[in-house]
Amino acid sequence: MSFLKNIFGFGPKVDFAELIVNGATIIDVRSPQEFKSGNPAKSINIPLDQIPSKMNKIKKMKEPIIVCCASGMRSGRAKGMIAQAGLEVHNAGSWKSIS
């Protein structure tokens, strides 16, 4: 169960506002069309299917990294991929929760 909590971000509460104020990178993993319809301020759009091919770029981003999508499912998968690369990453779930 703790594995699922870590992947999907159901663990300890994270103060996303504080992370953002302190310069966290926000990656929105929705499609470009979804991203264009609305997104968190200062977020970067890297669709989920592009996360593996953009990992070198992601590794150069300021940590911590916050991932978001429409509901939290895709960002949960993205969190797992980015965490495997050794980066500090948090799943915000829906992009609206950090907008």
C-alpha cells in the first residue's frame, strides 16, 4: 500500500504553494491541447508519453518538481518515472489544485 501512496501522492501532505514560491518546477503531463485550454502559471508542458525521452532535460530542471494532469493518474505515472531518475518529485494531482 505504501508503494501506491508514494506513486499517486497519497502520502504526507505537501505544501505545494510553498514549494512553488520557493521555485519548484511544475510539469503538466497532459496533452498539448489540454494544456492550451488552461494550465498552472509558469508550468511546462511535457506530455506523459514524452517523459522518458525528455528525462535529460528534466534532470536539469530546478527541484523539487511538481507534476500535474487532469485527475492525478497520469501525473502519478510521471512521478514514478521521474523519481526513478533520482529526482525529488511530488504529484499534485489535478492541475486545478495548484492554479
